[in-house]
Amino acid sequence: MVYSHVLDHLQHPKQLTISQRELIVRNGLGDRQAPVRAAAGKLIGIWVDVVGGGLIEFLRTFDLLGSEVAEDALFSVFVTRPDIFDNAQFDGKSCFHSAPLGLMAT
């Protein structure tokens, strides 16, 4: 599959512009073929690790004000990487047991 082959060579999100990252997320996660969605989800999960494993650092690789793609990418991380979801903490507290907006706090 071409999409998967291309994505395998993109190890760091900073190799791409913000618009290119968002295009990969939007098109990859929204594709009608499950293998394409899986390849995009795998790449997005790798990006979290590459940027340091933190969700805030990961989210900073997207345009948070002008696009909703970061939300889709974050949801994909939670689906494909339950370890990240289970261990997500901000200010020493699990962000899923505190205020709803705690996830976006910096």
C-alpha cells in the first residue's frame, strides 16, 4: 500500500509543515479503507513518542486555533495508544478525573 509505505518514512512530524501534517491526519484517519486509517493512526502514535511522549508537545505540532484536526489526532492517539490515555497526567493529576478543560491546560 502506497500510503503506508510513505508514512513509514515520516518519522518526525517536523519533517512536514503544519498543513501537511493536518492533511495526513485528515485524509488518513478519514479514508474509507481500514488499512489506510490504521497506518495513519500508527504514525500519529509514533509522533507522540518522537516529540517527547507528552500530549501537550504533540498538540503543539498542529494549528490549535484554526483547525479541528488536532482533536481527531488526539482521539486517534487515545484509541491506538491506550497506554498514553491511561497515563495522561497534568499537574500531577489525571486529566480525565479533573476539570473537562484540564486536558488543554499548559
